[in-house]
Amino acid sequence: MRQTKPDLILLDLMMPGIDGWEVYRQMRADKELMDIPVVIVTAKAQSIDKVLGLQVAKVADYITKPFGPKDLINSIAKVFAKQKAG
């Protein structure tokens, strides 16, 4: 059992050793992690990648590198506003 649970997870898709989508799949299969919103941060900037992330995988948001601090803050604020709205 985990001691703490994050409010949000930033997940890169291209990592050494394991694909980010595999990490996401494992998180969604874990009862303790399945409800945590995930924001994908990635260099995969093609529109199909974003559509797959947002529409198919249902990630909370998808931002592409390079991005600035304001972009990240806006993405996180958007995710929390959606959660608060219900």
C-alpha cells in the first residue's frame, strides 16, 4: 500500500526501458492509481498522437515539448478545474 497518493502525474512517453503508454496502462490497471489525472508531456507533437492521447487513452491533458512554465501551469490548472467542476 502506498503512503501518499499524488494529485496529478506528469508522464513522458519516451523513456528509457519502458514506454510511457505502458506505464499509463499499468497505472489504469492499478486500483490505487487509476483515478489520478495524467498529463502527457512529450516531444511527440503530431496531431494524431495528441488525438490518441486525449480521445482514445483519455489522458487529462497532452502538452508537447518544448513548453514553457506557463504552458505547464495552464495545463495543470485546466485539469484541476475540470476535476472541481465534476
